[in-house]
Amino acid sequence: MRQAYRFADEAHLGQLRNSGEPYITHPIAVAAQCAEWKLDAQALMAALMHDALEDCGISKSELIERFGSPVAELVDGLTKLDKLQFDTREESQAESFRKMLLAMARDVRVILIKLADRSHNMRTLADVPRSKWARIASETLEIYAPIAYRLGLNQTYRELQELSFQHLRPWRHAVLIKALERARSRRRDLIGKVQREVETAFQGTGMPVRIAGREKTLYSIYRKMDEKHLSFAQITDMYGFRIIVPALADCYTALGTLHQLYKPVPGRFKDHIAIPKVNGYQSLHTTLVGPSGVNVEFQIRTEAMHIVAESGVAAHWLYKANEPDSPMTARLGAQWLQSLLDIQNETRDAAEFWDHVKVDLFPEAVYVFTPKSKIISMPRGATVVDFAYAIHSDIGDRTMAARINGEQVPLRTELKNGDVVEVVTSTVSAPNPAWLSFVRTGRARSKIRHHLKTLAHAESEGLGEKLLLQALRAEGIERFPADDDGARPGIWDKLLRFTGSRSRSDLLLDIGLGKRIAGIVAKRMASLLTESGQKPDAVLLSQERFILQESGSHAPVIVDGSENASVHYATCCRPIPGDTIVGYLGRGEGLVVHAADCAVARKLHHKDRERFIGVEWTDDPMRPFETTVVVTVSNGKGVLARVASALASSEADITHIDMGQEAAQETTDLRFIIAVRDRMHLADVLRTLKRTSSVLRARRGNASGD
């Protein structure tokens, strides 16, 4: 502690506060507040040095060297919290900011030191220029006072509220103080009378109790007047009493004693013992009609509950239960507070206890900033893509790249508390099916799926239109009938009744997905057109028949790799440009392209001949295509590296490596899936591999292991 004090004193040497006092008086005051809460030596050292990293250019490594890692982590945590700026005044954002502070402080001590720091700053706010009062006071009221309440630090909560109110609304504060003093002098006799009557009633029961007066805070009076539009004279519960009893059961006995003494006000009884508040607060609250018809509020609690009510999370090292199994201990606070007490009872070692206290108060969420300082809450494990969809589905769909805290990162990067996330969009970007493997939020997943499904439908519909038009040309009809052609009304309607499709779009989609055969639909359309008086074009019919005899199929579908969902390249044979290929219209799968000599395609052709259509490669494919290469190597050091290097030198991208499950032998088959431009490129790759040392054989394989 002495070393930390000297270190902080040297670090702040020459610095003065607004009041003109040496700066070191502030860290000392913060440490004194933490000492009141009985925090440990590490926390007190961190309190003394909490501004050293930020203000004095001291590095974290220097702190670790001098004072150890735990102290340095606390100081670093405080420094990170100081960097967060709360800019917006929206209530929902204030709530998110509070949660972010709690989530970022993985150790409760960081929050406690921060609250002690804010308390001292508020006590000395009068020395700060008046222009800054409103910002600092409103931030304290919206952010730090509720955190103190969340942790059950009632004294700190009330003090922060009072000081904020005093500086935020100085005139109203002054008026209310005068009104309260007048009311206090008028009711002094009444309060004294109530106290004497209550003491007499409890003496009659023989129960030892401690009775203390309690006055409503100025800020809570002001807020009640403001929210309920009441005058000062209409506030009836300004004064109250706190009754501290020995045991839990005595709380209810005391309640009965009070209700016999004065009449209770209906609807004003609350049992916070059976149902504690979220911050662990427990008490019985009842409002009674006292002498002269004045309402008086009573709070009844045990000593243990009183300590928790006043000190909250700090109560667990201020108060040690002598009977760990007693029902009183079991009721001490909410679950996470209770777990701290259990740990303390199990481990009397302070260092170990504090190790357990590094709780994450919001384990399910992370809080990140947009570039405009808006806070977005995301589930733990969410990625940049989840963030983009949380902002807007259009931004998610067009996401191209991202920056976190100014640095370029991959889209699958998980977000951490306090990150500033910036999404880079592009009009040509579209959701990638691979995103589904790492996004965490349901919104992102459903939006990606919806986009891919819409895209697949649009592409499959386009393919269906192409196939139906080809089949129609084979029937001697050059183009589709127009939807609104008066000469032939209802051709499409009749066709849809024949196929059972709901719309022209659905029919074309079914053809593109292989659910309907284009030839059958084309024959029906041709017969409908013939019935309506349109004769097939004899020249077109003879041309198509000549093409059919030459190619054994209709005019082939040209593929180039740019198709997304409507065309799939079979993984059983992995065809590449240069291979002879065939197309199979799978039921609901769209067009599947196989190599002509593929065993799977041959079986399908035997069963479903009418579902095969002619397919040809374009002269200029749009992308590389995957194929399998099997490389037999003699085992030795660096073999895999040499083979991978050979593949890289021949400009083939490796997308997958399989080395089999069996134990290493003298020779091993390495199975690579590589991306190549065409058959000529593959031949170059195989030649390069065969020239590589340790490679015995290199050949093209297929997915089934041949």
C-alpha cells in the first residue's frame, strides 16, 4: 500500500485539481471510500493508482512489474471504463451503457472503485466550471446511480442522486431544502410521539429491537412530485421508521405488533423478504395511519438484511454469517450475491475469494458501439455479420468488409464489449452461404436464408424459362405467347390449369428446379396454341430436328460457373471445363452437372432418361472449378509442405486436404481438393506434382475414393 501511494504520488507530482489541491488527494479519497467498504489490499492499491495509466503515461507492463498482474488488471479495467464516452441522452441508451460498464468490468472491484471515484468527483463538483455541471450530473444520475442501486449500494446510490440533483437543478434543490426544513420543524413533535409509542409497544412484547428514523431523500421527493404532479404538501410518506429485529421470523411478528398499534393503509404493504429486489434488498414495507391521520412508513428487517440494504454487494465481505446453513443466510440477496457468500464461506483465503469474484454480471450479452456512438446489444459470440443485420437487413445483405476499433477484421470475428464496429458495404455484395456457419443471431440467419432462397428462386425461374423456350422451339414455336394477347386469350391460364401451378412464375420455377419436365409442358403449350390457330413454324421445326439428330438433345444449356443456386456441380465426379458433361434436372434440386463418364450419372440416366438435358461449357468460364487429386507419397519430413508448395507454384488453390485415418506407413495417399481453371491447367498441376521429390504418383481422383 505504501509503495502504491508513493508511486501514485510521484506519477501525479505537479498536477492540481480544480480546487487547487494536489491531485493525489483524489486517489486518497477514493481509496478511503473503498477501505470503508472493506475491499482488499489489491483494490485499495488500484484505487490509489486508478488515474496513473491514463494521465501520467505509465504503462501496464510497468504496473505488472511493480505491483503484480491482479492490480494492473484492475487499473487497466478502470482505464478502459474511463475511455467510454456516453454521448446520447436516450433512456434506452443509458440502460445499454450501464450494462456495458457492468459487462466490461469482469471484476466487481472495478465497478466499486469506479463508483468511489465518481462519488468523490461529485462531492467536489462545486470546484469544476459550472458549464460542465449539467453533463457530469446527468451522466451520474442516468448511469452511475442506477449501477450503485443494481449492486445494492444504497448509501452511494442516494448520495449520487442527491449530489446530481443539487448540481443539475440547483434552484429546485434549494427551494425543496427550505420546504423540508419547515416541514421537519412542524412535525418534530409528531415523529417523537410515534417513536415513543412504537418503543412502548415493542417493550410490551419483550422483543429487542432497534428503531431509527428515516427521511425520504430530496431527489425522491422531487421525482415523486414531478412524476405524479403532486405539490409538496401532498407528499405523505416523507418520514418513516426502520425497525431492526434479531431474526427472520421476528420481522413478521413485528409487523403484527405495528398493525395492532396503528391501522395499515390498504394496498401499501410489500413483502421484499419473500420476493427480494433484483439487487438483493430484503425488507417488509408497510404504511400506517399514525397520530393526527399522518401516514408513516415502516421498514422491518434483520441486521443482516440491513447491511445488505445499505452496502449491497460489499455486504458479503462486511458481514460474515456464523451459521452458513441458516435460513437467514439462504435469503441473503439475489442468486449471484448468494453465490459470493457461498464462496466466502468455503474459502476463507481472501485472494482465492477475489479470484471467484471476477464475475461477469451480464454473461449472455456484449455491448458494442456503432461509429456514431450508438450502443447495440448483441448475444455473446455474435460476429460482425450479426452486427450488420442488427443495424439493418440491407446493410447485412451488402456487407463486404468490416473494421473493429479502426482495424480491418474478417467478417467471422466475434465482437467484444466496448468494440467500435464499422461495416463496409458494396452494391455488388450479396450474402454468402458460408455466413450461415458462423452467425449467431436468428435475425441474421433468417435474413441470409431468405435472400439465398429468393436468389435461388430467381435463378431457377430464369433457367426454367430457358429450358421451356428450348423445348417449345423443338415443337416449332419460336416464342412464348404474350400474357395479354387478345388473339389467343387464356393460353397461360389453360396451361396453369393443366400443370396445377398457381402462376407462370411458379411453373417456370418448377421446371428450373426439375420438378416438371420442360418437354411435356412445351407439348401441351404447342397443342393449346395449335387449337387457337397458331401453326408450328416448319423451318424452325426442321432446324430443331436437325440439331436434335446431331447432338442427341435440344440446344444445350451453356454453363460458365457464374450461376449460384440454379446450377450445381456434382461432387461425385467434380467436372471441370474441358470435360464432356451432361445435365440432370433433379427433383427440386435444379440442374446438376455431371461428367459424362460419371458412374452416378450413368445410373440416373438408366432410371430417369427424360430428366437429362444437353449441357456445354462456355469458351470463357467465370471462375476456377474444384476437382480431386490423389497424390501417393513416400513418407518423410516436410513431404506435405513440398506437395503444397508444388500446388501453389502451379497456381492451384487447395480447398481441402484428407490424409486418411490409418496410421502412417511407408507410402501414403494424400487426397487434395483443388481449384483449377480447366483440364489443361489440371494437366500442368499433375506434371508439376510428378516432378516433386517424394511423390510416387499423382492422378485425378473423384469424391468416392477411386
